[in-house]
Amino acid sequence: MSLFHRPLPDALAILRELALDLYWSWNHDGDQLWQQLNPEVWEHTRNPVEVLQLTSDERFEALAEDPDFLDALQTLTRARQAYLTDTAWYERHYPDSPVKGVAYISMEYGLSDALPLYAGGLGMLAGDYLKTASDLGLPLVAVGLLYQQGYFHQSLNTEGWQQETYLYNDPGGLPLTRARAEDGSWLHIDAEFLCRRVRFRVWQVTIGRVTLYLLDSNDPRNQARDRSITSQLYGGNGETRLVQEIALGICGWRLIDTLGLGDYVCHLNEGHAAFATLERARLYQTRTGASFEEALWATRAGNIFTTHTPVEAGFDRFPASLLRRYIGEFALQLGLSMEQLVALGRAHPEDEDERFNMAHLAMHTCAFSNGVSALHGAVSREIFQPLFPRWPRWEVPVGHVTNGVHVPTWDSPRADAEWHRLFGPDRWRGEVSALSAERAERLDDARLWRMKGEGRAQLVGYVRRRLEHQWRQEADPGTCAVFAGQPLDPNLLTLGFARRFAEYKRPNLLLQDPERLAALLNHPHHPMQLVVAGKAHPADRWGKQALQAWYQFAQRPEVRHRMVFLEDYDIELAQHLVQGVDIWLNTPRRPWEACGTSGMKILANGGLNLSSLDGWWAEAYDENLGWALGNHEEPESTNDAAEAERLYRLLEESVAPSFYQCSNDGLPLQWLEKIRHSMAHLTVAFSCNRMLHEYLEHYYQPAAEALAARNAEKGRVAQDLHQWRQRLNTHWHELHLGAPQWQDSQREEEQVAVTVYLGGLEPEDIQVQLIAEPLGDEAAPVQLALEPVETLAEATHAYRYQTRLKRTRPREDFTLRLIPHHPQARMPTECGKILWQER
């Protein structure tokens, strides 16, 4: 019987509501309650919905008469109600914020294994972000797709070759409900594909204060092929991917508008959902009668694009012919030709061979863009340079907000108790500045070491249980016996290495010299042990071979007690790993790791990082906080053998000896000092709390303000911007910069002037700048605006511009340039024209 209709005793009716709120996925106060209901189901699923479905009526009736259970249920209910109704951080600190809300759109969400809609880091980041938005009270709704199968489950055959299994996601066993329309019917959103209508049903997931809406094409009124649009995450061919991204973007924003939230800031988590920006513009056209260009000016200011891709080849691209097939009718609704629409997804619109790039569409239709670490921001500016020809790379409009993690999801009960003792019960629901590093430095050595020892022991126990289950899958018929292996030792230095097995992540770097690695694991004075997990993409043969090599190494008799490979890397496994390991290894090829959040998840638990200086670790690393492979000054290394040798020496000569070097009372003081510094200085800095605050300050608020300004007075500002851009397009070729005139002076300042011929433009349409590129550690260029001081009568529409500047740089460092200017426009995001002084 479905959870939605199954009767429960009146005293237990609230269980249905509790089960359907994923607040339980990070608030573990109710774990004992779910376990008491049905220990076996809870142990295997960690899904309250399954617990309620698979528990007998007799058990419910007995617990409805159990005063202890009812007291625990009432306590849990009151705590959740307080969580939902207490004044949240956002309401306290931003009572007059212009942000009406945020619509967050992502291809995947890693919230819980009970809702398997994720494949890797992108989804994990999205799930953590939604939980943090709930904790802090940010008004946010999210949109994604409900996949009938989701991502694959992994097993290895006896040769260690990856096998993929796709399981059906039965909505009746998932923590979600049908979204209802105003008339009580099942809410749906329609789209047009191939001249036919496709219906997407809408489900909703409760995540504390946040709601996630999921679109599902498996409606019986659709054709069979269309019902499979949402069958698999990242499954099928390029055509399937395009249709999924049309559904996510166009139908996703159509849903947001249907919910009455069309004035929300739109946040695209990667370029998959970029079609949402076009649907937002189309809806504006429908309401106002504006042209597409006016509608884009009116809506673009409210759109934010976060890119997670560190290499240009990683963006989704589609041939124009395929785009024309699926979105031709939509182009007509926008009032665009297919050539005009395709141009929005190209760096060179005139190049008919260039494929339509979803990231380019996002860049062209979002006023704000960012990478996910400082290094990735710089890499992204290089990637998107072709969209802004003649603009310096450091001015390509891509900022950065370094990712973070939702600490309550990833910290262990033991670590959570330590943070609670220092900062109180609501530490992750308030201002992060209150979580001072100075107070965190007071963590006691003995308590820390006990916390780490208990975490390590629990991980070893979990690994053994998981291996037993894994071993039973591999046993041949007739040879089944009780699993007798007892790998790992709860008192040894424990390393964790778990990630997607992709070539750029170099998952086999530590395995370059198997004999050397085996010797390190069995070192006579400071041995170590290793837990490895990860998946390769089904089409990635290199990744599967790297994975197989690890599996085969783990079968060697001399290392079987020191090293294990665990199948089917998922959220549950990740939680146990980050809570128990001493060292988290990460070895990507710099700068191909956009951010990487796995290493952040160990911080609250007292784990330490050993990583390439890539992604977030390039910002976080300090010799007092962990270890680095390489240094900032070295060029990118392509010699993996040399890098592996460096890694082996680092483990053997620095990491392991530090772990085993103990004082008279048995405490490794040097190691514990690193733990304390890492917990104190990195946990908060790389939390989702900090990340959300940065998005709010630097992206959401400016976007909301600009969006409101452009839509005020029936879009007057948007109309003015459109007319301004038309003037620029008509007259830009008439602009001319004269030679700069420097006035010698003995003072600390000197004057520079220039004659500017404006043609058919006005002084307020442009800005004349004197600019010098940043030098060394300078954070920004020297940039000065010249002001018009007089009209030159001897020339047509010519002005004399001048400014004064301090003598801090030679004249030769400076160049004059002319750029578009409008007080409501963002340069060069919304207009990339530029005119440089001729030399």
C-alpha cells in the first residue's frame, strides 16, 4: 500500500509528515525512532518511507500504545516544528533584502541515498546547498528531473571489471509527493517536441524549509519514447541529453512561473538548464508584447550561471541540425530565426560548423557568472575569453564562489558533540563569524584523539560489514561460506581515496609503483591502510581499467589486510569514509579539478588533507593544516611517475612518522596540532554557510536589485537599454580615439588628455578609460575614467577628455580605451564592444 494512503494510528499519523521531510537526512535525532519501528528495514535502506511501508499494522498498533515511543515522537515533532517556525538567520540579517527568492535549477541533486538523483560532485554540491538554504532560511525553491532509474549502481566481477545495474526508482518508495494544481489535480507542465505535446508531471520534495520540484515525463498520455525522456541521469545519446536539458530549462522555468515565482533570481547550477533563461524571456514577451531583445534586457539581470567545468571540452554541445529539430517551434515563439537562436550558443555566430554550446548560451543570457574556486575562476576566464574578443583575460566577467559543504550532513556524532560543546546547538544556523577559530583552537588533545580513534574503529567495522555484503555477491554457487576476512586495523593510520575514476583525477597515481605502495602499507615502523572507492563512467574504458587495477592490487596476499576496494560509492559510504579516515588523498592533474568538495567533508571530523594544489586546496593549503603535492610556483606537471615518487616520499617521510610520533602519554602531539588548526581554520571557511553568504552578498542581492530596476515602470529601463544597444550597433564604427597628450609635471601627479570623436553617440553612451594591467601581487589593474571637459568646435561631435593620475607606473604601462557605458548595464557581460588606442 502506498505511503500516501496507508492508514496509521492517530497517535502516529505525524510519522507520514516526518518521513516525507528530508530534514531527517541531516538531523539524526529521529534515527533511533525509525530504527525502533523496523530495525531491519532501517538498517538496509535508511529511508523512513520504506520503514513505514514495510512495517506491519501490529507493530504500529503496539507502538501507538508505547508511552516511551510516543514521548520520543512528540519530542522529535516539537523540535522539527521549532526548526521550521523559529526566525531564521536570513530573516534576522536581511529583513529588507531585495531578494524575493531564488530558483535553483540543477540536473542532479545528492540529498540522500533514499532519493538517488545524483552521479557525483555536482549533485552533492546541489544537495548540500539546499540543506544549507533550509538551515539559514533563504527563500529558495529548486527544480530538477525525477529519473526513473537515476545513475547506475556498481559491482565488480571476479576480474574486477565494473558492471552497471540500473534500478527502478519507485515513486511510492521515495520521500516525495505529487505537486497539486490549484484545482487539486496533479500539477503538470507541457512542452512541444517534434510538433507534439509532451506532458511532464510534477513531484515535490520537502527539505526542511526548502521545496525541490521534480519533472517526470513518465505520463501514460505521452508516447512511449517521450515517457523515457527522464529515464536515466546522463543516460542515452546526445539527442536524449538535449531533450532532457530542454525539459529541465524550459519546463523548469515554466513551472517556476506557474508557481507565481517568476520574479525570483534564477540560479543555473551548470549550463544544463540554460534554456530556462530563454523561457523566462519568452514569458516576459507574452506579458508585455516586447521584442526578444527587450525581454532579454529585462530578464538577464536576474540570471546567475555557475560553471563547474574546468576544461572547455567538458561543456554540452549539440549540432545546429539537432537543435533545429527540437526547438524550432520555440524559436518562433521567441520571434527569432533559428540562426539567431543558435548564435546565442556560439562564440563565433558566423561559423556554421560550430556546435551550439550550453555554457555559451548561459554566458550570453546571464548577467552574473562564476566558477567554483579561485583557481577555477581564473581557468574559466581563459575558457570564455573567445566570447569577449579584445578584452583582457582578467576582465572576462567570470568571478568565483568557492564551494562548501553542509557540515551537519558530513560530521560524525562524535565530532558533532565537540562542535556543540564549543559553539552550541544552533552553530550551523547562524552567523559563521560567531564560529571563531580562536575558540576552536581550544579543542582538547585527548578528546580529539579519542574522537579520531572511535571514528576510525567505526569505519573499520563498517568496511568489514560492507565487504561481507560485497563478497556474497561475488561468491560462486556451491562455495558460499561465512565471510571470515578481518581487514584493516582500527589503530593504524588510515587513508581514504574515493572519487570518480576519470583520467584527469589520476586515480592510479598512488598505484604507479605497486611494490612501493605495498611496502608503505606494510612499513615495519609506521604502517598505513587504505580504503578506495569510486565509479567510472559506463563509457570510460580508461577509468574502468584504472579501477580494475586497484581491485587486482587489493587481492594481493601481502596487502589484503591493509587495503580494500569498496563497490558502489554512494552517500552512505562517503559519510563513513569522511568521518573515519585520518588522511584524505586527492591527486588531480592541475588545474583540471574545478573545486572538489570531498576533502572539505573531513574537516569537521578532524581528518587531514594530502592533495595536489588544485581546486579548493590551492586556496586552503598551509603547511600547518595538511600536506600538498607540489607547490604554487611549479608549472603543471605531466610526469606522473615523478609525481608518484614525490607522493610516496611524502607519505613515508612526513605523513606516517608524524602520526606515530607520540608523547609519553601516548598522544601524537604534532599530528593533533595539525588537526586542531585544520578544524579551526578550514571547517567554517569551506562550509556551505560561508558559500551561501557569498552568493547572497555578491550575486543574489545585486541580481535582485537589477532585475527589479529593469522591470519597474513597465520595463522602462529595459527599453532604454535596448535602445542604447541599438545606438551602439549603429554608430560604434564612427568612434575614434586621438593620440594621448601627456602634460609634464614635477608634482606627484600628471595629466593626460585625449580627443574623442563620438560620431552619432553621446558622451553618456561611452566611457574613456586609462588602464594599466596588474603587476605582480596587485589584485586589480590601475584603471581611471577620463571625463569630458570641453567640446571641440573645430571637429564634428568631438570632445576633449582628461584625467590626472599619480606617478606610480611609467607612462608606457598605460593604454587608452573606449568602452560602452550605461549605469544599468554590466560590462562586458552585456555588451562586449571595445576600442583600443592605436599604437
